Amino acid sequence: MLHNCRRRMVAALVAAFSIAAFACGPAWSQARTLKIVVPFPPGGSADILARLLGEQVGKAQGLTVLTENRPGAGATIAYDAVARAAPDGNTLVLSANSLVINPILRKVNYDPLTSFEPVCYLVSSPQVVVVNSASPYRTLGELIAAARAKPGDLTFASVGPATTQHIGIEQIKHAANIDMTHVPYTGGAPAINALLGSHVDAVFANYSEVVEQLKAGKLRALVTTSRGRIEPLPDVPTMEELGYKDFEVEVWFGLLAPAKTPKTDVAQLAQWFTAAMQAPEVKPKLIGLGLYPVGTCGDAYAAHIRKQFDEYARVIKEANIKGE
């Protein structure tokens, strides 16, 4: 009888453990870590964007969202790493114009059109041409006139060689038929510091990286290369308004997953991140940083990437820009 009692006790314990394990099963399956790889150093627009959205998605969905900065080789290190990552919906890369610029200029280990599943085109970041507030140039026309009077003497700085901003400078030089010396720096902050110190004549920059200096009156914006005027700079004209037809240069940020990530996972990620961008505690912060929500996802983002790839290939060939 004692033996039977023990047997019943063991059976009851096994049953209790099975029920507990079953009850805990869904919680374990929901435990998920999402990683966003950022191809740029901490502190820049891309890094801030990834962390803001990651925090919001993590809070809303009960996930752990990690941001990993993997700068280097013109952003190709990060793109290559994510292209080779498991297509399980848990690894993403924050993509920008560099995604399509790099393969045109150098050999890379990923294909911008086939190595990824486009999740969403998240935000656009307007670009501006700025000068020191002590500069004699008050309009783009005055800067262009001075460049024509002294070919090659004036300097035009960017955040680095073969970047969106460098290519934008070459587009302006080509459109205005001027010769200015391009000075590449290692990022937005060093380029702006050089301008503040009057070491260069102008900088082609992300609006988000010069907004504080513009507010403080230390810099002057001459033109924006966006399609329309920037809301916080209503008096700054666009290139098109100044007579340069169809001239548009903007930095864009999006999310990509490795190729072959299931469509259902991609759709879910798109839903989470577009919702995060529109969250009342997030959207004003993005706009304050000069990052304007777009929210174009899936096939529409894929079409944008292909269009940008073709456009950059044309511009780089016309301007004879070489990888450095």
C-alpha cells in the first residue's frame, strides 16, 4: 500500500510539473531579442534613430531590443554581417544611402537588391548647404559667383569621401558649372567644427547635424537640397526654386532583414516600427532631430532602393567620382 501511495505521489508530481511547463511554454516562446545593427558610430542621427525606435518597440511588444554599432569600411562591415545573418527576423540593419553607393564604387560582399528583405523606409533627413555666420556669402548665388571668380580656391566640405554629401557637392558643382575643392572629413562633427573655425568655406550637411548651430546663429543655411523647404527653415530656398530643375538630395534611413526572412516576420516588423515612429512620445523627438517619418514598407521600399541605386550610378559616372 505504501508503494502504491508513493507511485501516486510521483505521478501527481509529474503531472503538476507537466502542467507548469505547459503554462510556462508560451512565455518562453515569446522571450525574444531583436538586434538592430547600425553601420555608423554612436551619437549620430542613425544611432539615435535606432535607439529611439528600438526602445519604443521593446516597450510596446515586450521584447529585448539591442542596438549594435558596427561602423567601418564605409558601412559595408555592418551590411555584410547582416546579409550573412540567420533569416529569422531577429537581426536587422539600419540602412542608408551608403547601401547603394558602396557597390557602385568598390567591391562589396553583398548585393543591395538581393541580399536583403526591405522592411521599411523609416525617415528622410534633409540636407543643407551651410556657411559660417561671419562668411560674406549670404546666398547660394553669391557663393557660386565667388567660386566662378576663383576656380578651385573655395573649399566645400563633407562628412567623408564617397558619401551622400560628397556626391551632393559634385552634383552642385556640375549643375552650377563651378570648381570648388572638396574637403572630406571623418564625420559630420569634424566637418562642422572646421566650418565654425573658418577652415573651410561651406559644408554640405545633414540638417539634423547643424540645427543647434543654426539656432545659435553660428551658421547660416544658404539652400536645402530637399524637394520642398524645411519646415523649421521657412526662408531657406530649395535648389529647384533657384533654377536647378529636379535637383534633390536627401539622406534616407530604413530597416533591412537578411534575404529569405519570412514575409510574415517582415510584415510584423514593418508594423511594429511604423507604429513606433508615430508614437506620441517618439514622433516629436524625430522631427526635432530633423528626421521626418516616411513609413514606406515592403515592395515600395524595395522600389525606392532600386531607384536610388540607378540614380547614384548615373551621378557617380557623370561626376567621375572614385572610391577612396
